[in-house]
Amino acid sequence: MQPRNMSMSGVVDLAAVKAAQEAKAKAEQARAQSAREGGAGAISPADLVIDVDEAGFERDVLQRSAEVPVVIDFWAEWCEPCKQLSPVLERLAVEYNGRFLLAKIDVDANQMLMQQFGIQGIPAVFAVVAGQALPLFQGAAGEAQIRQTLDQLVQVGEQRFGLTGLTVDPEAEPGGAPEASERPAGPHDGLLEAAVQALDSGDLSGAVQAYKNVLNEDPGNEEAKLGLAQAELLQRVQGVDPQQVRRDAADKPADVQAQIAAADLDLVGGHVEDAFGRLIETVQRTVGDDRDTVRMRLLELFEVVGPDDPRVIAARRALARALF
């Protein structure tokens, strides 16, 4: 298993958008399979912290990450900073009450996992969300920083992958067999899965239409809104010449379409603030229909990044100032 680097801050690129859609679909499939097989119900607080080795990694980390974000604590007995960090993570795992699962991996006994994650030193803390690995932090960290990172992780799990966490029952027996907890299929799961399959096959038009079909029936469906915004962004940048787009934007600052095309590329390349700033400046320079065109594209890009991202919140304020 080769870990993937995945940002929690809304940075967008073509591979990350597609990977997120695929991972979400796999998470949904895994949860449905778990339900059919009598999947996990309530667990004991003691089961929120588990020891994991190479043999059990796929079962205990990869498969569980379809239900809940799994935080991995790479440690060793001889590591003094580990002895300070690990108890904090264990306490927070219980305090967060099932919103993440803590997996502890002894690097001395699991050298292969250490190599696969590219770890240069310990303590090192990673997470796996819907099968995707991302680094959280390495070395000593204060509790405030750890809490902030965990809050972001939980938010990503919920918003991008629909991971609502585990049900914890203080009365449950540690390690006991929990009762089945079936997750009912949503009314639009088939259409959403069709959209992901279309993305996987490179059929961006089909993905766009599938998301629109969901929104026609359920205009408030957040997953479809995000998916549609991402698929349309991919569709717009497909086949464009990035150098030509940037030359046009530099040579024609008053050209609305040139600035919009450059903003799309900015966002796909992970330059979120540049994309927003470019369009806000264009709003300030335009009036009438041109201004409205730019404003609407900016709102679409907000959907791609996510409404709760701090950069989106800041850009909304800047847009309001530019308009009024």
C-alpha cells in the first residue's frame, strides 16, 4: 500500500479530485458490505485505541477507514518523545468519542510499514481516510495543535467521505462482538455511484449529467453539489494549453473569459487564494453582465473548495466588499 498525500485545507488538483470521488465510492461500498455482513455497532471506549501490525494493517486500518478516520501513531519503546505524545493521543481518542480511531504501530516490529509511509523519524502521526493516507505531524506537538489537526481531520472525513464515526457505548464489553448496525441506502446512492464511475472512466460529461440528475430530484444534496462543481471544473480545464491561458490572462487583464480560465487553472494547481483573488479583482474592474459572469464563476469555485474552508469564508467577505 503506497500512502497518498492528501491536503485537508481544500487544495485541489486533478488527481486529488478524482481520488476523493473514488475513495468516497469505495467507502460507501465497504459500509454497505459491512452492513450486509452484520457490521459494527456500538463499541467500548477501550476499543478506540488498537495495536496494529503488518499482518492486520489492511483489516484494522484500511478497511476501518471506510467507517471512521484512522489516526496512526508510529512509536517505539526507546523513543522518549513518543512516551509524551502517545498518552495524549490515547486520551483524545476517548474524548472524541468515536470520531476517529487510534492505531498504534511499533516501528521496531513493523519496519515495512515504516518504509511504506516514508517515515524518517518518530514520533510520526498519519491518518487514513477512506483508504487514503495523509501525514498529520511529526515530532513533538502541543495539545492545542493536535486538537486543531484532529478537528480538521474529522471535518474532512465527514464532508468529503461521509464518515460519521463509530458509536461508542461505555457499557459495551471491550473487544466484544457488537450488534449489527445497518446503514440504509440513500435514495440517490445509485445516481451518485454512476457519477463516480463516469469520473473513473474519464466520462466527464456523463459525471456532470449524473450529478445534475441527483440535484434535479434533491436540490440540497451537498455531495452532488460538490461533485458537480468538481466535475465541471475538470471538464473546463481538460485539453487546455496552460501556458497560453496564462499568457492571455497576463496580456488581457480586462478580458473576463481570460481571467476566468486562468482562475480555473489556479484552482486546479492548488493556488486557491490566487484563483479567488484574481476573480475578486476582476469583479472590481467590471460592471453589468461581465461582473455577474465573474461572480457566478467565483461562487462555483467556492463549491469546489468547500463552504467551510477559511479561504472561502475570507473570499466571500472580500467579494461582498467588492460588490457593495
